[in-house]
Amino acid sequence: MSSQTPSAAADAAPFSIVIAAALPPLLAFNQTPAATLYNQLLALAGWGLALVFWASSSPGWRISLKSPAALAMALLLVAPITSVAWRSLPLSLGLNAVAVIGAGLVVLVLAQGLSRQARHVAAESLCWGLLATGLLSVVISLVQVFAPDLADGIIIARSGVVGSAVSNLRQPNHLASLMMWAAIAAVYVTERRGWRWLLPPLLAAFVFTVVLSASRTGYIGVGMLAVWGVVDRSLSRSARLSLLATPLMLGASWWLMSMWSTESGHAFRGASRLAEGAGSPSRLAILRDAWALTKANPLTGVGWGEFNFAWSLTPFPTRPIAFFDHTHNIASQLAVELGLPWAGTVLGLLCWAIVKAWHGAATGQGDDAPLRRMALMIVLTIGLHSLLEYPLWYAYFLLPACFALGLALPAADTETPAPAAPGIFVGALLIAGSLFAVVDYQRIADIYAPSADAVPLGERITTGQASPLFGHQADYAAATSLPPGPAALAAARRTGFSLIDARLLMHWSLSLQATGDINGARFLADRLREFRNSTGDTWFESCGAPASGPVMVQCQPASGVVDWRTLR
């Protein structure tokens, strides 16, 4: 760092990145209904803190929005704004998207604009953070599988998937991606520090945890580690051999878990997942349906954040029976929501950025080459996950990925150093916004988990609906608990952009009936039948029973197709 840099900020800057990368995935405490909200808010606040320290302590920081990655993020930032302004996306959902995407853009620009010396400090700090969260997630996973009674839900999350580790993020695939990042970080740290003897046991621990997660995406990620060992000749011989051995570690871990399951009688989810095959029929079906929606809306898409609404309320007789709010493929998701021109531009810019990063990683010299290759591997592994899931819709994955992409790309070409004040302001805004969100969310938590002296439900719902950030979650309670009518109908229309399920469809249909839209009520009932859900099946049982009174209107099919846009 420069001699002019304030020593306190300079000393704290590396640690701030360690905090931003390490802490968010480790937080287990949550409040219904958003299981990982606090993890995401901690990520936003952590990277806001990092931005404050790095903007004030790195005089070599330069800023540019001209890189393809920054342009892609800027184009994405516009999407939720347009959906709020010109479509029907609730403001609360739009604000959430703008905050996360905007933070990703700022973090990307920060990383790409760091000086050469600062980049190396920042890269190692990122890896220490990922390594720390990886090692602690290994411990958490061991408890969840081998000593589940010790998981208290506060320090260690309880696994909701029998025979599988889920980490404190509560999702096996998210745990697998954490393990991939931790493995990449372990390679970089051990190579840089000369601790090559430590890499094999670290990789073995991370690969074993992937097996505990039973994530098929994680198994592919292990293969990517092996490929890295093949192609990257800048790594030491011991590091390459360790990476090449990861598939063997995977096989050995699988064998150990199979033996343990057989001897102990405990479930091992990996065996059942393997029996399902490499693909998922429901995922393939959702991609098929998403492509049908894309072809029906090729130019402008259905709107940012509106896939769930459009897909759930469009006739698809062979739809998967699960309720999906995402296509589980980043290219498909952007295409169906933004339309082909907009999505194609964003994806093209991102691919261009990755090509530039690849070229820089391949041609880098000296200490720059390992840094760029490490950063590129972080981006590629989460990119693979994004073709099968949607991790980048979570701040604790998006922000480290954006930072890594910024490190992998060439430095900003502008010669004008960035002033500290804007960076400090944006960082402080992220911190303050996260704290406000925690307070604001209590209005929603009080609805779903009221205290002993809580006010009546109706009052709590009204208070929750006034939340600027989470009002759509209070709308769900309103739509499903208020008497069918205009108020419940308006709430159903708003909360439908978040997630539509069987209970909401039932109450929504009843509210349409109560307001005189009989055909709309029947149309929603028809969509509920397509999901073949047990809740819906129970509701429809009266339709086949001998008439003992008025037959509900939902027993009859709709007279025609209702455009989902008219239901917004």
C-alpha cells in the first residue's frame, strides 16, 4: 500500500474481505418465511464494509464501467426497474433485485480497478475467507449427518434432507458449491504460502463433504478440479497431482459412506440420488416450458421476476408437479424474462468477459498468472452451477463471484483514480440498507411466528404489507387468510410474483369467484389440477362426490384460456 494510505483502513481492508466471504454462509439463525435472508443481508453488509475500507485505503483504485462484465451487470440492473415501472412487479421485489445486482456491479468494478499490489492482497484475503467458511462448513456437515441431534438450528442448521448435509445455507447444492470454492482457495493459499503438504488433506475433506451433500452438481465440480490439474502447468507438481486425485477421493468417500450406511442402518442420500440418474425429469420439463414461454414472448420476455407468475398461470398439461420460481438455468431464465435480444446481449457480454479472463489467465506472467487462474476457476465453477441451479440469485454467491471475475479481468483502462467518497458512500449505503432490512423484516416474522403478546393476525398483516422491502410476503398471508374478496385478490396478485403454490391458487380462485370472475376462478382451478398436488386433490374431492348442496364453481373447467397478464 502507498505510504499515504491511512494505516488503520489499510490494515482492516484485507480482513474486511475475509469477513465478507466467510461469515454469510456460516449464519444459521433465520426467521420464517425466508430461510436465507439473513445470510444474504450479511453478505451485502460484509461487502459494503469491504468497499468502505478498500475505497478509502487503496489510492491505486481506478474505476471503469466500460468492461463487458460491468456493462452486462448494468444491463441487468435496469431490468427490475423496468418491470416495476412498466409491468406489474411489486416494488418490494424490485428493490431487492436492484440492491443485490447493484452491489454485484460495485464489487466487480472495485476488484477490476485495484492496483496490482492491492489485487494480490485482495485475492489472498478472498481465498482465506472461502477457506475458512469451507472448513467450518465441513464441521457443520459432519454434525448434520453423523450427529444430527447436536444441530440446534441456531449455531448449526438442521438438515431437512434425510441422509444429506446441507450446511447452514440449508441446500445441498449450495454446500457443494462452497466446497468447490474452498478447494480452489486451498490450492491458491497453499501454493502461495508454500504449504503444499496441507493441500491433499484439505481437498479430501472438501470432496468428502461433497459426497455428504449428495449433490450431482458437486460431483461434476470435482471433475472440474481434476481438469484444472491437467491443464494448469503453472501449478506445482504436488498441487496438480492432488487435483488429479480428487476423483479418487470422491470414489473413496463414496465407498466409506456406503459402508457406514450399510453397517449403521443410517440413510445415505447419495445412493438414492445416483439411482435417479444424471438428469432430473422435472428440471428438463421446466426448461421445455420456459422455452415455450420464450417463443411466445421472444422480444421482451415475460418481465424480470415474472417467470413464476407466467409459468404457473399458463396452461402446461405436462408440467412438472413441483412449484418452480426459477428455470434452474441462467441462460433460460434471462431469455424467458428479458427476451432474446436483451438476454442475448447480457449473456454475450458475460461470455466475452470470461474469454478475456481466460486469455489473461493463459498469458499472465509471474505472480499474476496464479491469481487470475484461481479467480477464473471460482467463476467457472459457479457458472457450471448456474446452468443447473440458480446460485447467482443469492447475494452470498453473486458478490464473491463478481469480485473474482473482477480479479480475473484486466485492470480498468482508465488513468483516473477513483475518489474515495463515492465508494465509501455506496459501501455505507449497503451496510445501512442491510440493517434497515433486518428491522423491516420483523414485520413479516411477526406474522408467521408471533410472540405471546402479539396483536391480532389482521393487524400484523396490515403492518407487514406496509413493509417497503418485504410487503409481498405479508401479501401471501393476506391472500390466504382474509375472506375471499377484493382485498385478498389484490394481495394474491402481488404475492404471486414471489411464489405460487397450491394454497395460494385455491384462495386466489375463491377470491376471483367472490368478485364475480367465474371463468378466472375456474381457470386457476384448472392450473391447480395440472400440478397434481395433494392439497389441490383434497380440495377437488367434493367434485366427484354425490351432490349434497351447491357444487363449487371450480368443479367445472374454464370456458377458455385466460391470458396470464390479465391476472396480474
